[in-house]
Amino acid sequence: MCTSLPESVSRSILYRQQANQLEMRMRISSETPHVLHYAGPLPLTGGQGEPVLALAGNSRLDGSAIEQLFQSLPRRPLVFLSYHEDERQLRSGNTALSQQERDEATERLASNLLTAGSGAVVAPRWPIATVRMREFVALFYQDVADGVTVGEALRRTRYAMAQHYTDDVSWMSFMLYGDPTQRLVASSLATKERPLEPQFDSFDDSHIMAPIFPSSNTPDRRFLRAVLELALGEARRMHKDYLGTPHLFIALTKLDGGCTQDALRSLGFSPKQVRDVIRLALGSGKATIDTPILPTRRCKEILQTAERNAVGVGSSSVDERAIAQAVLSEGDGVTHELLTKLGINPAQLIDLILQSNARALLELVPSANPGSEAVPEELPGAIGPEGVAKGSSSVLERLGRDLTKQATNKQLTPLIGREKEMRLLMQTLMLKDRNNPILLGDSGVGKTTIVYGLAQRIVDGKVPPELRGKRLIELSASSLVAGTKYRGEFEERLLKVLEEAEGNGNIILFIDEMHLLIGTGRAADGSIDAAGILKPALAGGRLRCIGATTPQEFRLIEKDAAMERRLRPVLIEEPSSDEALEILKGMRSLYEQHHGTPITDEALRAAVQLSVRYLPNLRLPDKACSVLDEACSQARILLMEKEEHEEQEQQNSDEDSLSITAPMIAEIISHRTGIPVRAPGREERDRLLSLDARLRDRVIGQDEAIVRVAQAIQVARAGLKPRNRPSGVFLFLGPTGVGKTELARALATEVFGSPEHLIRVDMSEYMEKHAVSRMIGAPPGYVGYDQEGQLTGKLRRRPHCVVLLDELEKAHPEVFDLFLQVFDAGRLTDAQGHTVDAQHAIWIMTSNVGTEMLGRSMPSGFRANIKETGEQMQRERLMERLRQTFRPEFLNRIDDVIIFHPLDKEQARAITRLQMNELAARLLEQGLILHAEDSAIDLLAREGFSQTQGARPLRRVIEKMLTVPLSLRILLANIPQNGEVRVHATNGKLEIEIPAIPAELVEMDDDTMLADAELSAG
């Protein structure tokens, strides 16, 4: 490998162990070395495995050895730590150190090297069994020696590997420590008259630019130098010893967002396809890595033409349009010929490029002012005296959002309060080590707003001197991933972002939802993810980064110990109600200005208080701000509708806006939760006061149960029930068919307005212990974990409801433990940790436990003569049976145990009359009037009622004896509108009388005549 390296970097380093002292001997070539290559068994695999390069001994580089080595070097070196992973040892687990220990050892060694004076440290890792690194390491050396930045050299090396290795087992990862923007003077292009500079430097004009442009009085060439670097890299990969116009055109097609790409796409061509065709046509040359690349005569002429084009249009720099016009105007050139064969008209392409408004977002290479080498140009991202960024960082500008710029334009949400958190955030950013704070807090507590507040303080100059003039740029994981299709594109984009941020030195990155970086970009082949690329940049201390995530999602970051060690958590607590009210007062003017509606102080207090009470799953101040914003929006719609109505009525109103009041906030909360938040109005008060009477109309014979349930509902609606407890928890005991389930249905309709507010849970489906997962969701690791529970899902969507737990005693005893927190604290937690509000629901449980005693002790006619002491004895016997079935902690949380008594014959007749009224209502919709005589009622009650089943069979009896025959008569007979249907009983049978329409009033067709004939025959 040493023989394949350029002469300027090839050397040998001999190590020999003597008396536990590391003795180093170096043979340095005639030219000053810029790169120190340490290749051998590093202290990462415990001294096991073969080294990439055969070196004597098994030595470790400690701090004293590094200082001794660097003292012998006249210039600071770039250190390349090459080591490998032995796949067999990794699979067998025979490595002496764990992966984390190896990474930490690498960081210690890199830290020692940087401390000793190294400009940058590169540490790649690859499996020696599947990857041959020799040519790629040589390619990296050549790129660095040719003046390419360290970060760009690594990117090119990784890209070359990705093109060469397409299998699923080959991989390579780079860890870069230090400054990725540093570069060496290109030794292969240096002249004898100009010796190599003894330090890292920027791209040097004299190597390529000076022979092309002898005059120094020229426009800004920074963009041109960047294009030349791309073209040189393309020529090198094609093994050419010259730089031609096709290489320049390929470089133009690589400019992301540039006018060349835009013009090609408008013609229906993919820039990548055009590049591939040109590469195939040019073929591969025979130049080696050591062969210098020189521009052709035609290339020099075209570049000089590009500069003249820029000067001719009065441009201050040689931009993409000037270069493209010069390349494509070459009528007899190779590029012109290749494009014509592709079906692209060069003249038309030039017109599209000149007309395009696209601007290439290319990372510009910083350089000295062409007019004077002593006075440097102002670099992108430099900060002016006003504290506002001058220029722009191209990649960050495209992928990120400049918060300081938006703060200058007053486009950010203002920060109210939070002085403690802001002080801790600035204090963390000013640390020497671990100066990367990560804000931990639930969604909605204001993590992002705190960062906005920091941006505003930077612009206003209200920060310590160390933070003044900084640029705060927000970066999202989605912007990094968007548009990356091929392997390596994501890593390349992230590396460019980090290079720009570190090279600028005045940039603070803000990454919201930082946990998304864990695993992003990682493939199944073991390559590193975004967090692995970010860790070296955070370790050096030159990059400041602010993260934000929730405590639950921070666990993903905690699994990566190296990543967690670089971050310093800053806990953001939910503000108190008083603090949230001050925040709303501070933001009131913003909402008033946006919506044009004044907001009262009562509305602000209601937004905080009601959101805290009725939106427990959300956090302040976000939930209060959201409610207030929605109320303002609703007020604008109401005002618009009022104005339209006044226009139709030709009326004028002096009221230009609606003030936001507390009742409007309560209405928004009611719409969100389905809970009546406002105090009961007159109509609702009347309904609550008459609740027991309306329930008696639907449930017959259970007056005691109705009164006790109605009283509990009235207390809850008046706001006097204990806080955080459900509106009512009742246990209905009684035999089957006495009205327990019917009373629950009636409550849902009469209290909440619709039978859809009844959630019925059949407890016989929960006879097994594990069946509780169906109610709240499956635990992690089980099938259906991503699905919501049957009870928690319905209760979350409709918290104001009646929950009926039917046949309670049939469930497994451990299922009852689930309801302990519900009946006591009014909340229910599902398998995913989400808390469901249960305090606005009415919980009703039905059971038949012990009711066989009621059946034996209450024969027909007995209830009329029963004494009060007998009822008390029955209740005590039932409660004793309950205590034998259910645990005390479960029974103690029930508000009331209500006993439903068996029905007698008079109550059975009343229930029959009630169900006949329901049938009469349905017939009335068909234009018929039903009259049922007492004889029919007595017959149906006698057939549909029993002491064992109660009134449950009654509905089936009515359907069999009346509904089915009546429906056939309706379908076959001609019945006049408002006709009467009479039902009576004769000799134990129901008789149905339906008057027919007179024959002279009916225009009968053949089908009608046939129907009448069938009736007559019947």
C-alpha cells in the first residue's frame, strides 16, 4: 500500500517495545510529511487480529508517545487511524473489548492526537474478510494531497466503495474527529518554485487557477473553484490525466437545485442519466493516482470565456450560467457532440439555463480575496455588527430554518416567562464539554418556544458574550431524509451539514424530535446511523447542538450510551395554572391581532381552568392556547354569519367583532370532549328535575331504583360530586327481565340525549384472566399491541356516557382489579400508557348474584303484604352474598347497590302497554292508528310474562302474535291513510281488524286484483 501512495505522504514508521517504553523511529521522505498514517492493531480489539499494514510489534499510542512523535514533526499532521474488524471474532464474541469500549478507546486516542496538535483524525472501520481497503485508503490520501477537504475526501471514498461493493455483507464506517473543512495544499500540483506551505490552507489559486487566469483583477471565483473541484474529482474517478469540458459539464449537472439540472429536467432528461451517458462515451483512462491532472487548452479557453461572460453582464462572480453558456457554446467540442447524440439541442439548453430562476445551493470554498492575500474575504455565515447573519450557509439554508433571521423579522412565537429554563439552556451552551443541551418535556409544554426565545434573545443581544452573534438554525430529520433514494445520499447530506456548521463556528443547530435520528439511515448491513455520524461532531466541542424530545422517547437515546454522554438533559416541566395564565395574557395581543376579536380576562382564566379539568391528556400551555385559538376562530365565523343575516334583513349593526368570553371557551371544550361544561340552563335544569318522572315512563315497577339513580345524577350535574370520581357507580341486583339493562339505556337517552352514549361491555366475554387485554389493549410484545382497547378506545372518543358492565359476576375475579382506579380516581390507563378520563361517565354494573332468594321469597301477591323488616333482611342477605363473591376493596368503591324486585301482573300489564305504544308509534309513521283493547293487553301480558324470566319474553310474544300477522295484512291489503287498526282478544287469540278502502275509490291493476283474490281465498 505504501508504494501506491503519493511520494509526499509515503513513509514508514517502526515501533519496537523496549522495557515497557515505546521507542519510535521514523524515516521521513525528502518532502515534509503532512499525513501521519498509524496502521496497526489499535487498543480496540485487545491486541487480537491481523493489522491492515504489517508493522512490527503490538504497540499502543499513549499520550507521551504522541507528544514525542509530534515533536519530531515540523508541521501538524492529519492522522489516519486504519483498523479493521475481524468478522470471525465478532461472530464468536472472542473480542477482548465490547463495541462501546472500542468506541471509547478510539475517542481517547483521537482526543490525545487532537490535544497534541493534530488538525483532524480519521478512523475508518471495515471487515477485513470482505473489504479490501488498500485502494480506497490510497484514494483518500490522493484526494487530501490534491487539496480536497478532509470531509469531502471521506465522502468520495465512501461513494467509491458504495459503487464497488454492492453486496449485503460489505460495509465501512468513518469516524471523523476535528475540523472536516481543513485541507492540505495539493502536492501533486505544486511547482518546484512554490514549496508546500507548512499548515493547512484553502484551495490555492496557483495550482490550477493561476495558469488559467493570469490576471488578478477578476470577479469572485469561489463558485468557479467549487465547480473545478467537482470536475477534478470526476476526472480522477475516470482515471483521466486531463481536465476537459465534459468533466465541467458533469460538475454542473451535480449542482443541487441549479439551473442546469432545472433545464435538463424541463427537456425531459434526468441529470444522472446524462452524466452516465457522458461517462460511458468517454470511457476509462490509464492514469494512476499519482498522475497529475492538468486542464486542456480548450478547457482553459472555455473557463476564460466564462469569466468574460460574467464581466459582460456586470456580474460580480463567475456563476453557473456563465460557465454553462461557455461550455455549451463550443460548437465543435466533445460535450456539444455528446449532447446532440442524446437528442438535446445545446442552443435550446442554453436558453433554458439563462431563463431559469434556479440557484445552485453549492457549498462555496472559502478563499482569500483575489485582490489581496492579506485581507480575507467575508465568509458565508459571518456575523455583522447588528447580530444578523451575513451571507448564507448553502446546505443549511436549503435544509434548515434560520430562527435568528425569523426572530429579526418578528416571525417567531414570543416566549413568556421560563426564565429558569432559559438560564439553564444558556448555561449549558457555554460549557466547555457536553455543551449540547437536550430539552426533555411532554408534548405541549413549550420546548420549541423556549428555543424560539433563545433566538430572539440572540438577535436582541440579551445573551452572554459567548453566544452573541450566533446563528440558531432548526434542522429536522425529515428534511435530511427527504429525497435520498440511494445508499449513502443521506450520510453525504448530513456530513455536509456538519461540515458547514463546524466550519462556520457561529452556528447552533436545533434538532426537534431528536430521537428520530436514532436508527435513521441505518441499513441492515450494520452501517452507522445519523446519531453515529453526529457523535464525533458533538464530541469535539466545536459544534453546539440543541435537541428536544419527550422523556418517553429519550429512552431511545439512552440506549446509545455514547450519544447520551454527549447530551446534557434540561428538564422542561409543565407550567402551573398561574404561569399558564400569564403566558396567555402575554399572547393575547397576538390572537386579537390575528383574528380581530377582543379577548376578555374571564376567557383566559376559563381556557386555563377548563382545559386543566377536561383535557387531562394534554399539557399546558399548549392546550389552553389551542382552546383559545379555536374560540377566536369560531367567533369570526359567527360574526360572518351574523353580518350575512343582517344584509338579508337590511339591518345595520354597530358591532364589528365578538368578544371572547368564558361561555365561548366552555362551548369549545364541550365540542371537543362531548361533555356539557357550561352550567345547566333553564331547559337542562327542567330536564334534570323531571329525570325520575321520565325514567318511570320507560322503566316500570322500579321506582326506588329510579329515584336513587336520578338523585345521584342531579348531584353530579350540579357540580357537588367529589372531584375526580365518576358521575355515579351503581350495582344493579335483580333477577333477569326486571329492567336493569333498560334503565341503563334510558339513562343514556334521557341524560345524554342519544342511545349511542351507552357503552355496553358483556362481562361474560372476560371469563379468562388474560381477556382483560381486550378491554385496555394488549401489552407490548403481544399480538394486537398497536390496536386500542375495546373499552378505552370508546371511552376516549365519548367520555360523557353510560358504561354498562353486564353480567358482572361472570368475569374473572382479577378483571375487577382494573376498575379500582376507575371508581376511585376516575381514570383508566391503557396498555400503551395513555390515560383515559372516566370521571364524566356513569358506571352501571348488573348482576344476578343472590337474586334467586328474591324469586323464592316473593311469590305472586306477596310483595303487597311484605313488611319493611322483610326488605331489610333481604338486603342484608344479598349484601352478604356480594361480600362472598366480590372483594371488599371493590365493593367499597361502589356508590350504591340498587335492588330490582321481581315484577307482578299489574307491572307486566304496564310494560305490555308501554311496548304496544312503541309499536303504535311505528305504525303512525306508516299512516295507521293502532287501538289495542284491554283484552289484547291482558292476553299479551299473560303470554309474555313469567316469574323466572320476568318481562324479557314479552317482546318476542308481541312480535309473534301481533307484529308478524299485522305486517302481512299491511302488505296485502289496501289500507287508507289514517286508517285504524283494532286489536282485541277472543277465545285466547288476537283478532286484527283493518278496514279496507272502498272498491269505487281504488284504481286496481292486475297485481292489486290478484292480492284481493288471495285475501278472499284466505
